[in-house]
Amino acid sequence: MGITLTKKQQAYYQGIADHLENRSESICKDNDCTEDQHNCNSFAYFDYDKEIELYTLQTICISDFCQRVYDSLIGLPFSGNAFDLFNELESNLIEED
């Protein structure tokens, strides 16, 4: 079963995917990451807004600096399109205790 996104959702998530790819590149450069080894340990944290039915990017940081629990996260570096991003967000939902 494939992921179904409206054109508006595709555009929204593609914008975030592009942003994460660009931020990944600069974060990895700042942390002297190589293609084989990543030293950055950074994540993009998202909340899910039930009213608009979209994940919203809240912050990008290393896990030690994360100040609260978010609904989902993406490990950086990230490379992909809107569907890759959405699929990862759905796969990485953080369970509440």
C-alpha cells in the first residue's frame, strides 16, 4: 500500500525535505562528517497538528539538547522527497507512556 498525499501535502512536505537536505549538508560540514561516518548526531523533531493533519518541524538539534518529547523525529543527514519524509515521520512516531 502506497502513501497517499494530496498535492498540497506533497508541496508542504517537499519544502521541509529540501530544507532538511540543506541543513543536513551544513550540519555535517560543521561536524566533519564523512560519507561513511557521521559525527553530528542531529535530529529534526516534529509535532503532529491534528487540526491541519500535518507534521510541523519544531526544531533541529542533537538529542542531548532536546528539551521535550515530540511526536516524531528524523535522523540527520536526511536525503529524500516528500514521500520519503512522510514515511519516515510515520515510521518514527514516538509512543507516549
